[in-house]
Amino acid sequence: MTRDDALKQLGHIARERAFGRHVGSDRLIQVGLGALIAEVESPSLAMLAGLLRSEEPEAPALFDQVLEELGLLFHPPADPRAAKWALADWIAGQIADGTLDPATGTHLIWADVAYDLGYPEELQSLVSCHFDLDEWEESWDVSVEELNREAVEAAKQFLRRRPAAEAGS
């Protein structure tokens, strides 16, 4: 793993946690160890990476300290609607760049974002992709790979349109 990969992974987990996803202490320690091996420099990183099983409860606070030292600490918007849109942007970005499986990502958009925002038009294509992927059967005239490609394209289109739409959110 390169230093850039390690920093990207730290930033990813920062967002996961900021958006309310549970990330276990063992994973935080493992990511810290990976970053340390990749020569990421932070005063608290060695302490995080070296935590023993009995010290795991200290991992979340140390992880946040590492993020702060590296300038990677992330706070979603305070406004609940804006936070949901930020979550949609983040998930769509992962679908678009291939770091998140399209079926999983579109499910998250549908389950964790669209409902809370009242199923806005901007998310409709991603929600449709979720249902297509969730209900797909071999008898269909389209492959699951094609549905995955459609979901990736829907995510990219959402991200291209999103900056203009933000003013109206």
C-alpha cells in the first residue's frame, strides 16, 4: 500500500464514521497499522497502530486524533437534509470510481438517503438502478453486468448534475 492509498483509506473511514456507520476498533487499529507501514507521519499513529486487544476502547479517540493531525477529520453538514445530500454524493462517488459495488451503493442510496429526502428527482435513476439490480433474474434480456454499468453511469450523471442542484436543496 502506498502512502496515498493509506491516506485515502483513512479519509474513507473518517467519512464512514461521520455518516454514522459503525467501524470496529479492530479495523481502526488495522488501518492505522497499514498507514504506519506506508510511512504516513502523525504523532498519534504509532499509538493507534500499537494498541493491544485490551486497549481497543481507546481506538476511536486515537483514530480521530490521527485524522485531526493529518487534516482528514470530516464533519458532515449540520443541516440534516444537507447531510443526506452529502451522503448521497459520497456513495455515488464510490459507485462511480469503482470502490463500491453498484448493487450495494444503490441500495444505500435508496435505504439511507432517498426516503429521508422524499425521493427527489435527482436520485430517481439511482433508486431505479437499485430495484433493477435487486430484482434481476437470469431470464431478463439484460445482464447483471449491464445493470451494474447503468448504475455506474447513473452515479456519474448524478455527480455531474449535483453542484448545480445543490443551490436548490
